[in-house]
Amino acid sequence: MSKDTSNRSGSFSGPGIGAIRHDHSSYKWWVLANIMIGTFMAVLDSTIVNVSLPKIMAAFGITVDKAEWVINAYLLAFAVMLPSSGWIADHFGYKKIYMLALFLFTSGSFLCGLAWNENALIFFRIMQGLGGGIITPVGMAIVLREFPLERRGTALGFWSIAAASSVSFGPLIGGYLVDNFSWHSIFDVNLPVGLFAIFASWAIQREYKAAKTRSFDFLGFASMSVFLVSLLLALADGNASWNTGGWTSTFILSCFAIAAVALTVFLFTEFRVEHPILELNLLKNFNYGMANIVLFIFGFSVFGSTFLLPLYLQNSLNYTAYQAGLVYLPMGLIQGVAAPISGYMADRINPKIISLVGIVFLASSWYLNGFLSLYSMHSEVMLPVYLRGIGMGILFTPLSTVALSEIKKEKMAQASGLFNVIRQVGGSFGVAVIGTLLTQRTLFHTAVDGEAMNQYSTTFQHVINGLRYFVTQAISAPMSTELERARALVLSSVAQQAIVQATDDAFLFAFAIMLLCAVPIFFLRTHRKKAAGDKVVAME
């Protein structure tokens, strides 16, 4: 075992394997490859489910307001575990906790494949999210620990490939598996990968455990979890089919009340304890606070509307799950190309300009999606996807640069963790709110379109007579039922149109929310160097 020369506190232990010695120059690259496997698998499950939702809804006979929790449960559990993962790894050991997280995620995947109803699936998705919420930050910390400072940029570049590629390949893999096997297979595919990652972690990694660990903010963790769960339950179930009382029902009002109390306890705790679960004091930094507002809105709009397009493609345009997954393939590829370009440009021009351009691209993609119909061409579907890939690629690098520019080095880990938590929480809120909006607008358009049909009008009678002829010729229906079948076709068409109109409304809502990102970006304070050796001057 090599001597720890990087001035790190803690101790190392672990067996390793004969061919990969811990003091060998290739060791850190083996660790990076090992971490990339787990990262890809964890991030993949936040996207792979989107194209499978129609099949899951059909299998369990559930509506969108229930199916959205298959996505939301994972995002919420993921967000809850992000801030506490660092303390857990410091206290029990990074290798041990990383392997435990892989086991938890893999076990959750296995149980998701065995789910007998939607409630069981949602519960096991929470189990997956708890593991995924540890895998990502702990894996990143392991990579940063093993690589020297001058090579960390390269290491994080490779590590980011694993996360970014899941955006493209998650829906594609999910679509292929659903079309050729069943929805269970999108979870079963994690089993061999997860078991291999666990074995590789045991065989390759050395253990690291912090010599001193801070006290755990249990009250902050508990109050944060209660706040998020109760508020999201209220937002998601306000218009649920089972909630006959609507937004004023006892259940919804109780959830809001519990959320208010939990938020009060959480804020009181975080500003008083010595080692809070979330360093909310960091938000007092102007740039960092503004950037987190942008990230919350971004997560709300992007994550909250990701399930809309697969539902529309499969239910309204009759795409297969695999075809719907293919639609997402260019987005991740474009994002991967645009990200380094935006980083290069951010060093030379005001990064606020680049961030605003990214917002314009993203908002434009949602705006164009707001005019989809039952007869949209493939090109009309793909153009917003291209714009979204460009926008996501050029937004994050300059925004992160400005946000973290004034954060002290010793607070960088906490700042990065809070950054990710707020984006994930924004995504969970977005799924809940936009899912509720979709349900509400579908009911609205169904009622409006139904009332607009005058069964005594000449146009309606002309359509019915044409459909009666079609029913008689196409399916050889008896004369006694042709009228009922013709009317059923009209009602089915109205219902399909209502769903598309509701989807358009949800996309336009996401467009409006995304435009709000521009407001805090305008207030960011950026800096540049006038010339070599000159002092840094503000560039507003």
C-alpha cells in the first residue's frame, strides 16, 4: 500500500487485487472506470423510465397522476440522500458505503422488476433512489480523492461522460427493452451491471475513512425529508382521481400544514447547528444564491416535463417505445459537444450572455412543443429536441463558473452538494405540479370540446353519417349498432384531442417557467481580467 502523500486525513485499507496495486500509476484510472459504471447506472434510471410509463400505466391500469410518482419517488429519494451521503461516507468509509449504495440500488432494481402493483413499484423506486443518491456524490468524491489537483479536470470530464450519456441512451435502452421484452426488463438490466460494479469496487478500491467526522444533523435531515414528502404529496394529489375533495380536502390541507411546520423546524435548525445537513448560509453569497434560483427553476421546467414527450409520442402519434427513445438520442450527443464549447467561450466573454443564450434555446424548445397536434410531423418533434440539447449544453458550465467563483475552497464540496440538491428538488416539484396540470387541463378540454359538439348541427350529422358508413364497410357492424359505434369514434377522437391540448398547455407552462430563469441571471455579478497582471474588474 502506498503512503498517502496528498495531505489527506484518514486511513486506507483494503485487499485490492494482484494486478492492480494501489501504488501503481494506473490505479486511479481503474478507480475512475469503476465509478463510471455505477454513475451511469444510477443516472440512467432517472431517464430510462420515461419511455416506459405508457406500458406501466396500461399494465397497472393507472392514470398519469399516479404514474408520475414512479418518476418522482426516485428523484425525491435521490435528492434527500445527496446532502447526507458525505457524512455517511466519512463516518463509515467511502468504499464500504459506495458498495452498500450499489447493493441498495441493485436490490431495489430487482424488486422493481417483481412489483405486483403500482404502490409496490413506487416503494421500490424509493429504495433505488436512496442508493442512487449516495452513488453519485460519493463516487465523485472518490474520483477527486484519487486524482491529483492538476488531473482532476480530466478525470471529471470522463466521469461526466457517464452521467451525460445516460440522457441519450436511457430512453433508447428503455424503449428497446420495453418493445422487445416487457417493462420489467428496464429494471432487470441493472442486475448484472450492479453485481459487476459491486465486485469491481471490492476488488479495486482501497478504503478511506475520515479521521474526524462532524456530528450528524438528524433533526435537519428528518425535517427536510418530511417537508419535501408532505409538500409533494399535496401538489401531486390535489387533482388526483381518488381525492374527491380537491385542493380543500382534509388530506391536502393536512399535508400543507405538515410541510409548513417541517419547513419552519428545518430553517430554524439549519441556521443554528454547528454542522447543518445543508449549508444554507452559502445562499447568502449573492451569485451562489441567484444561481441556485436558476437551477431550481431549470429543474422544475426540464425534469418536470420530461415525461410529457414520451407520453405524447406513444399515445397520440403511436410511436413505439423504442422509436420514442430514439428521439432523445441526439439531445445528449449535442449536449456533449456544446458543453466544452460553452466552457471555452465563458473564459472569453461575459458568461451571463452564454447562460442567457442557453435559456433562450431551452425556452424555445418548450414553446415549439406547445403547438404539437395529432398530425405533427417527425421534423416538428425533433427540432425542439435539438434546441434543448444545445440549451442544456451551454447553460451549466458558465452558470457553475459564476456561481462558485466566490465560494471558499473549504466550502466547495458543500456548495456543490447543495447545487445538486436544489436542482433535484426542483425536478421533483416540477413532476408533481406539471403532472397535476396535465390531469386538470385534460378534464378541462374534454368538457369544453364535449360541450362544443352540437349533436343537432348539420356538421355533426354529416360526420356521424360518414362514420356510420365507415363502420358498416370497415368492420361489418350490424345496422342496430352502427350509430353507437360512430358516436363512440367521435368521443374517442375528442378525448385524444383533449389529451394533446392538455399536453400543449403543460409545455407552454414549462416555457413560461423557463423564461423566469432569465431574471436572476441578469442580476449575476461577473468578473473578467482586463489584461495580464491587471486587477479583476466587475463586468455587469
